[in-house]
Amino acid sequence: MPSILLTAALLLALPLTQYPTLTAQDSANKPKTDSGTSKVIASINTDVLAARKANAEHRYGDAEALMLKDLADHPAMVIPRVELALAEMGMEKYDDAALNFKKALGIDFKIDAASHSDDFYATPGSSDIQATRASRNTAGGEVVDLKKNDPEIVGAAWSGLGEVYIRQKHYPEAKQAFDSAAQANPAKAGLYLSNETIFFFKAGNQEAQLAAAEKAIAADPARANMYYFKAQALVSKATMDPATQKMVLPPGCADAYKKYLQLDPNGPYSSDAKSILGAAGIPVPAASGKKS
């Protein structure tokens, strides 16, 4: 099975203790003791961390089984559903992954099994995400507060959905999903848009790759590899000067290659960038610093 690639890394690269877990509160945001509910939350937290570890180790089936077990009883929980979708991406179950990312975001459906007496309340997304509210008939009158509108969760879910859309060749929807990820979690906008660029590169969609690279550069100008992928998307439009037998690069292409080399002169694409600039008769720039 292939890896989950970059989307899972948005979550799995985080230390487990820093990733959001579940907390119980009553509607007045005051602590309330309910040993039954607390035990359920503790058990699901344990399963989420185990699933996250399994995904990191490419044991996607194990992660899927754990999250399906928890979601069977508590279908409105968001964090387990995102972990489930990541596992399904790793297993290439793209339709299932898309459905679960949408459920986590509250898109175009109603959470199933909302009548369970022990359902947990799924908080809506930000103002531009039309989330569906599930039943609030939870055990002991408490709800699970999944760090309402947590940008890490919302951003990762939108980014994951964007990857699924690219794999399904739903390119306009993919662009919208990655834009939503960047809007939901501006602190990681550069990372989400960088992922979008690379996924479009893998899909061979140069126009979308170029547009995503330009968005990624605007969000984080120090991210070196985005200048390379911008140039790589443009270089297909290069021509040959019959008089000099030198390559004529389209506008913006040489500048992007040079910027990449300034930021990361010995990076993984440096040989290719130097070769193309050399073929165009353009000197290689001096280094300045990098951020991949």
C-alpha cells in the first residue's frame, strides 16, 4: 500500500501529545463529573493515539478498524473520523475517505445515528463551513468539545479532502478544498498549498500546479521548493532560439529557477534547475538561505 503522503504528515508529524484530544464539558463550560462519560472519552483518546501511530507506520487497516469501532457508537465525533479518513486514503479507499472528510467538516449530509442516547455533539466549522449539528442527547448531559473550530483539525480535513479530489480528478473541487484549508488554518497555509502544488504535479496538471505554486509562494515566500515547481510548470512552454541554439524560457520561469537556487542551492532539484538555466545561457545565482 502507498503511504498517505503529505496530508497525513500534517497530523502525523505532530507529537501525539500536541494533537487535539477529547475533553468533556457541560453546556455552561463548567467541569462536571461523570465517570461513565470520562471513561468513554479516555478510551477513545487511547484509540485515536493508537490509530495515529498505526497510520504513521502504514498499518492503515489497524487504524481503520480502531476508528470504525469508536465511530459505530459515537458517529458525530470529529477527530476519530479524520483519522479514519487518513487511514482510508492510505488504503486507496478514496470514496470512503472523501465521505469521512466531508462528515468531519459537516458538508452536504446529516450525521448518521443522531438519535443515540449517548451521541456526542459535533461542533460546526468556521463561518464559511456549513456544519451539520448532531444530537446533543449525550450521557450525563455533557458534550465532547473537540476544541471548537480547531484549525489543525479543520485544515487537515480540508487538505485531505483536496488530495482525494485530485486523485479522483475532481480538480476544481480540489482547488476549493485546499483554499479552504489555508483559510481555516492560516498558520499552515504555506504547507497546505505546497501539498496542493505537489499533488497537481503528480497528477500532471501543469496549469493547476502553477496556480497552486503561486498561492503557496504568496503564503510563504521562503518555501524554496515552490519556486522550483512554479518554474517546472512553466518550462514546458520554453522554445529554442534557432540562431543561438539556446533555450528561451517563458516569462517568470528563469526568475523562479534562480530564486529556488538562491534559497536552496544544493536542494534535490538543484541539478535540474542549473541545467535548464545553463541551457538558456543564464548564470546561476548565489545562495541566500532555504525553507523547503
